[in-house]
Amino acid sequence: MNENFNEIIKGNKLVLVDFSAEWCGPCRMLGPVLEQLKNRVGEKVRILKIDVDNNPELAYKYNVRSVPTLILFRSGIILWSGVGVKTADFLESIINNYSSVISQ
């Protein structure tokens, strides 16, 4: 997963990564929110779900200490991160804010 992950986040497209775990209740609550977000923003962002138990090296690399942790990438750069369940409205505003910024 590590190589594919690195290729995906280094692209010019926004990538929202949901670092989560199967046993995490709030992570399960975030699933429908991310589905709603995807329906709203469409192709503006790619949403990835990373299980921290199956990918501990990625969790360590990005300093994920709590789940769910959301990190927004473009061109391999972290643009935004947040911990906990967020609303679709909030996440959409973050996506819209960064989708209007042109990557250098």
C-alpha cells in the first residue's frame, strides 16, 4: 500500500485520507459523512480510507495518534489535517478552499 499511497498523494489532485480503524466507533460514524461529501464535491477530491492497524508505517509517518484522523494532500504536501468526526459541510468548505488554490 505504501508505494501506491505515495503515488496517489503526490498527484496534482486533492486527496483526503481517512486514517481509521475497524474497532473505532467514531470512524464508523465518519463513513456516511465521507460518502455524502463525495456526492457533493465529485471529482474535486479523491477520498482514501487507510486502516491504521493494517498500515502502521503510514500512521507513524504522518503522526496519526488518534482515529479518525483526516489529512488533505496535494502534490505530496499536507494542506490540512483534523482529528475526530467532521461534518460534510465543514469538509466541503475545506475542499472548496483548497481546490481554488493552484498547486505550484
